[in-house]
Amino acid sequence: MSRGMHHTQFKLAEKLTILNHRGIGILTRLYNDKKVYGRWESQEIGLPSLQELKPAIDYLQRRFQAIDAKSNPRELQGVANSKDSLKPALSKYFDTFVDILDYKDHVQELLTTMDTCGLYLSITTNIELTKNYLQIVSTYASLMLLLSKIEHRRCVAIVGLYGFIYEISHGQYHPHYPRLTQMIIDYENPLKKLVEEFNTHSPLLIQALVSLEPFYNRRIATAAQLRTAQLMSLTSQPQTMLNPARTEVILCEYLPVEALEKWIILGALLCPAAAFSEDHVAAIFRTASQRNWTLALFRDEVVYIHDLAESHLRGLKMKRPAAELRESATTAANA
């Protein structure tokens, strides 16, 4: 950070807004590409069938990060002969992976900048900044989880084939190829990689999640709880009936509960050590996981919260939160 620069000079709110919109666009493209990959054999993708490409894909899986195009491997000779027709068909799908990598870099740069600015995030104090911060974390995590749901073999086929064709056409690797292959390998286990990335971002993320607790609990209160607190009674306090109701958090009332719960669940899973040691965050995560069985990544693409989170927590040797999550799964199943 340049000496003497104020955090407003980094235009954080503008960058959050732009990256949130861009993230939805990339999610849409990846979602559509994933659907097309699922219909690969129908020739809709404009490429030879997976069976025809099997020798090439098997070779690419073994040498994914270090294709030796100069040796003209026998398994890739058919691809080399058809490079002129294959390259246009592969490019639009390859470009989606490049855009994901570029988006990833911009998000991490922005989150790091926000960490160093010493910001205070609270949903009731600076709602727009906090909402956009939580939304970009949610969008980014959803994007990487959706990427991991694409069959690894098909990712290798798209990226590896295009990388090979680019190399034999230009005599060198595509500039993004080494990092793309590493990204695809890293995100085979997406939550593990995301936890590593968000380790330095956890203080600010936990601060934002803690601010959701009183507001979230009020939003999900049942009618019985509201009656017990006499919030639904017009005559419980007759002396104040003529006084207008006042609130400083009216904008919070327009936030969908589904969005709040997605922020809570993903946020806690991205920094589990900090989240489950913070009582407020652990409590709202438990409530959100009891109320939901699945978490929508984008449109009809979902993950099963309890299976995903329990295996993730057990992999991190966090046995107590994993056991509590199993209880939450029972509650959600009986709801």
C-alpha cells in the first residue's frame, strides 16, 4: 500500500460491485459449459467423442502439467492432424477457465487490500460494504465449488488439448497454461484449497459474520417466538401505540434469508478454525445447517451441506464441529 494513501483511494466499494457482477457472469458461463460437457457425446460440443479422444486424454492425464509437444507423442498425433478444426471448438471453453483464473487473482488481490486497510464490517453499520464483501466471498466460493463438480477428465480434455494445440502452433506454452493446470489440480478438493487461501482473510470475514447473528436470529424467529416476546401484540405497551416505529437497519430487512444462510455456511467453512471458536458464528452456522439440506451454488447446481461440511471438518481433524453437524443433519432431515 502506498504511504499516505487513505482506504477510500482504493475504491473498494466500486471494485466489490464490479467483481460481484463479473462473478455472476463467469458463474453463468461455467454453468452453461458444464451442461454442455454433460452432453459431450451428443456432438453438441463440436468435438470428437470422448471414446475417440481416449488415447489423447489418457496421455494428458499422465502429463497434464508437462506436455512434451516437441516429441510429437503418438497418442496426440490425431489431435495434431485436426488442430485447425479443434482449436476454434476448444477456445471458447478454454477461455472460460482463463477468465476464472483472472477473476480469482482479482478477488484475492481485493480481499488482501481490504485486510490491510483495517476496515470495520458490520451489516447494521455499513450494510452496502459488508453485504458486497460477503457476496463476493460467496460468489467466489460458489464458482470454485462449481468448477470442482466438473469431471476432472473433461477439464483435462479441454485445457490439455487446447494447451497442446497452442504449443504446436506457436512453439511455446500458452501463457496461462501452467497456472491453469495447477488450479484444476488444486481444486479437486475445493474446500481444502479455499481454507488455505482464506487463512489470512479470516479476521475480517469473521467480523462480518458476527454482525449477522442478532439480525439473522430475528429474521428466522417463528410466530410463537414473536408472540412470546409480544412483538405481534398491538396492546402490550399501550402507552407507546402512538409512537412511530424507528429502526436504523431497515435496509437489512430486504436481504433474503437464503442469502444470509449462504454467507454464513460458506463463510464458516472457509475459515473453520476461527468460525467454530467464535460462539456467535458457530451458533448461527448450526442454525443455518439445521434449516437447510442443500446449498444452491448457481441455479439448479447444489451441494449437500452436511455431507460436504462433515467430510471437510473431519479432514481438518475438527471432530466436535463434525459431530454437531451430524446432529444438524438429523434435525434438517426431520424438519
